Amino acid sequence: MNKKIKLTSICIIFLLCVIGYIYNTNNNISLQDNNVTYAISLDGKKTSSFPARGSYKVQVECNNAVGKWLYDEWKLSIEDMLGTSTSCDIDFTSITTKTLLSDYVISLVGKSQGTGKVINENGYRYEGKNPNNYIWFNNEYWRIIGVFDSATHGQAGKNLVKIIRDKQIGYQTWDSAGTNNWSTSSLKSLLNDYYYKATDGTNSGKCYGYSNTVTSNCNYTKNGIQSYYRNLIQSVTWHLGGYNSIAVTANNFYTYERGTTVNGSNPTTTTGYIGLMYPSDFGYTALESDCARTTLLSEYITVACAGASWLSGRSFDLTLTQYTTNATQTISISREGKIAARDAIGNFGVSPVLYLNSSVYLVDGNGSLDNPYIIAS
């Protein structure tokens, strides 16, 4: 896992091959490879190899180096080696009691998380300037928006964790035909048929920049959702209700998004694996103590609101929501941090959003940038 730590150019990755057996004083078997000695234990007992991928919490401690366990690749990384010799202890502890990630987030309600909190506000949401809501997903950073019940995602009796990619995947057109019907939009197809399946959508007829110009490379074979992580995603209902004004509060937008106000015969819901954030998701990322809930999302461009939101400052960001006064505009978030009505054929930033399935549990981490949540299912 490539966390944001400054590294030297020396980086050694150990696979399951090992060379040489000796014993050390802590009664664990030590293995030697490339001037590194490392000892492995499984539930407190010595072992001569890494266990197969499973439900384990892994702790790595190294002398003269920085060691960490790459859960997604299931191997050991040793970085920043100093000197000619390094020793590491790798301890695997079986997870016998699994804490669902959704339950864990809900348990944090009201507690400080970095420079933010988890607040029960139309969902259990991370709010504040920089809360500890980083999650390692798809070999990259994502962030947890919150935990939501079936009123948002349509999965009866389930609390699902909703996450957003920390960085945009590029600029794209919301719909190449210029309409604000998400169910038939080119971007919905691009995200669910190509990005979700980690395939090349460049020549799919869905990869468009401004005014139907193919300006973006939509080859998602490397940065699309990889097969292991696709198993962690839930297909859900996405609500498509909109409104005829941007001078609306987060609370009101939450209601409109789940309502029946649409342009013409546009549907009010659709299904899929990948979507975008809602305007209300953006509005709720600032704490009410900083940004009054009477503030209109069109006026969020203040230090108290956009300046106190962990989702602001991401350049232009598309949302899922249609602007219902016409058939050609959707609602986006400006780089200054307020919502605006933009042409569906425009070229704006895409931040994929998805729901994790209800069986996803917490393996490790505290949600900070240097120690993001590690998950499994």
C-alpha cells in the first residue's frame, strides 16, 4: 500500500520465497533474503511462511527500515533501508470477531475524527475540514462519505458504507447527447461498463470531453475497479430527483434528490454499481457548527462552509443530480466550493462514488491519511 510517506529510492518487496532458516531469541523462525532477516508468527506461534490471504491483522516492525504489509497484494514491503542489514518481525493475528465497517463508523458518532466528526444527519456522515475517513480501496485512497440505510440505496434492512475516490479520474462529459437523464447518460455507461470492469472504454462511444470531442483517455485497465475489489461493491438504487433552483439548503436537497421532481419523462431512480455524489453529500461535509444548515448551497463559497469541508477544493466536480428547468443541465460543484447548473455536454471532473456491500468488515487502520482503513469481506 503506497501511503503518502516520503521514501528513498530503495524499495524491496518480498514475495513468498525465502532463503535460509535460522532461529532467533524470540523463538520465531527467522528467514534471510537480500541482507534482511525477518521472523514470522501466526497467532503467537512461529512459522516459516506467510499464511494464505485470509482474515488477519498484520503488524510489521523493522530495524533500520520502514516495513508495512500490503493487504491488497498480500505481501511485505520494506522501504527506506538504512545500512547493510535489516531485521523485521511480521505478526499475523487471526480476526475471530469481525467488526462490520458500517457498525464501526456508526459507533463513532459524536466523536472527534481528525479535524472532524461523524454526525447522524440524514445518514452517519463524516463532516469537517479533514476527518479521519480515508480508506484503502482498489490500491488507492478513497474517502468515506458515510453510512446510509435503504432510504438512500434501496437495499432493505442494510446499512451500507458510501465512499468516493479521493482523486478524480479525469474530466468527462456527463452525457454526450447533452441530456440530463442519468439512466441513459454516456457517463453512467462509461463508469459501470468500463471503469467498474477495469476495461478500455476509449473507443466505446462513451468517452467524451467538451462538445463531444474525444479528449480523454478512458483506458481503465489499470485504474478501474480491479477484480478483488469488485467483490466488495454493492449494486444499488440511485435516486435521480432534481430541482429547478440551486438556491437550496443541504437539507432540502436531500429531500429533492429522493423525490419525484424530474425533467420531462426522466426516471426517478436507476440501478448500478458506480455513481456520483449528490449535492447534499457535498453540503453535509461541513459541520453545522461551522456552516449553518440555513446556508444555500449556491452560497457555500465561504471560509465557514466550503473552507470547512473535506470535499471542497477538488476542481469542478459532477454530481448525479439534474437541474429540472430544462433537459440539458445538471448540478455540479465549482472549484470555489458552491453548486452551479452546468450543461450536461460540458467537461468536468469525475469522482466515482460507490457503496460497499454489507459484509465488508474492518481489518486495520484508524482512517487517517497515514493509516487508512483496511477492509475485507
